[in-house]
Amino acid sequence: MGEAVALDLASPIEGGRAAGATSFVVLSWNVWVGQGRLLEVVERLEAGELGVPGHLPAVLLIQEAFRRDESIPERANRFAPRELVTRVRPRQDIVEVGRRLGWNLRYVPSMRNGAERSDRGNAILSPLPLGPATAIELPLILQRRVAVAAGVTIAGHQIRLVSAHLDPRGPVGYKWLGAAGRGLQMAHLLAELEDPTVMLGADLNLGRGRAERAWRLLAESGFEPGVPPKLPAWRHTYHSLPRLVIDYILMRNRAGAIGSSAITRVDEDPSDRGPNVFGSDHHPLVARVDLAT
């Protein structure tokens, strides 16, 4: 894999104004190894077309972000995952997206894309000033997974931002260990997150839903979804088969910094048709977060 990336491209003046806002937007999305049309989604977000006001400062928590640069070794080792479609399908490089937007970026790679000189991982992207990133390597179950966390201060409140992606299954031949592995990964992640106010955007891959240990650990650690406790209006966030709710925006609000929040699923087609959603096999989730004043 290549090196982690930290870019601070946003204007300090505009970033300072955004940090003084009392509301902000969180968009969490698995972009399917960069196939999701992230620039288009951000354009629609800023135009107010995703159900939240376009003028609010935004935080993007991205999973399966794609990156290609010279820091990635030319040759892969024999443990690199197989990835063939990167050669035939267009990808949006997360670093180039950050440069195009002029936003601040924290990107940490998790794994290489096969023999291709590129990698994928988790990213945080925002016009808000971001603190140093923390890479949280999760226990190895099937593939290497590294969550990324960074701090941000909005309206005087310190908030920890986290983008994470758990394994979908267990080792080959032991797929039933997937839920147990996700429990181990979640326990490790939560042990690294002691901040009272946390916004977590994640593809949790909860194949067994909220009956899994990973979900119970989240609840015990004070994390709540910004939707009613019952299932939301949507029945899936993974757009391919089998259609499952596996993507979440979750928050811990021990300091009372968050006054209210509401999450919606973003659909490219109003009737939820089509082979993908803005190029990805996952729906983006968008949350409006109103801070306590």
C-alpha cells in the first residue's frame, strides 16, 4: 500500500466561518472502491438537493475510498486481494476529489487493489479544519481494515469524526465467523474512542442485523442512530443482493453537544431502481446535526 494522506486545502477564513456554525451535515458513503460519483453527490449536497440545506458545512465519512499515486509500491505481495474491475471502470481518486473541492482530507489505506498500483481505505473530507488523523487498525479477520479518526471543533464543541468499515465475512471456509469477527473489530475500535462526542460513519456489514455483538457493543458504549430505534423507512442501504441495512451514521453524545439529529437515505432514482446509486453499490446516508447552544 501507499502512505496515508493529510491535506489542508480549505481557506482558513472560510473554515473558521464554517466552524462557527451551529448545525452541520454528515454524509457517510461506501463508494465501492471509488466507483461512486462523489463529486456529483457533493455538488447536489451543496445545491440543497439531498434533503438538507446546502449552506451548512459538511463532513464526508467515506469507506472504500480509492487512491492511486507514486507512494504505492510497483509490486504487490502474494497477500494482496484480487481486484480486476479497477482496470475497466472509472474511479474517482479521493486525493483528486479533495483537490478539486479544495477541502481538507484525512485518508488512511487499508489494502491494495490486487496487482494494480492503487489502494483503498477510509477517508474524512471536509471544509472544516481537521485535527491530526488517527489510524486504528482493526483485528485481522478476512482483510486488513483500518479506521480513520480526526477531531473537529464546531461552535465550540469538540467532536471526534470516524470512518470505519468492518469485514463482511470470516476467513474462507469459516464464513460463519463473520459476526464474531465483527464483534472483535468493534470492541477494538471502541476501545480507541474515549471521546464524549463522536460521529461514526461506517459500513458495519451487519449480516445478522442488530442481533450481532458488534451492535450491542455500540449501544453499550453510548452510540445511537439518528433515526427512531425501530427500522427506518428504508429497508436496505446495500443496493445489491441481498439487500441489507449495513450502513450507519451513529453518534455518541455524552457531553450533550448534539441537540438533535436526523438521518435520511439518498436515492438516485426516486423509486430506488437502477443497477447502482451514483455509481456505487451502497446508498449514501446524510445527517443534519444541530448542536446545543
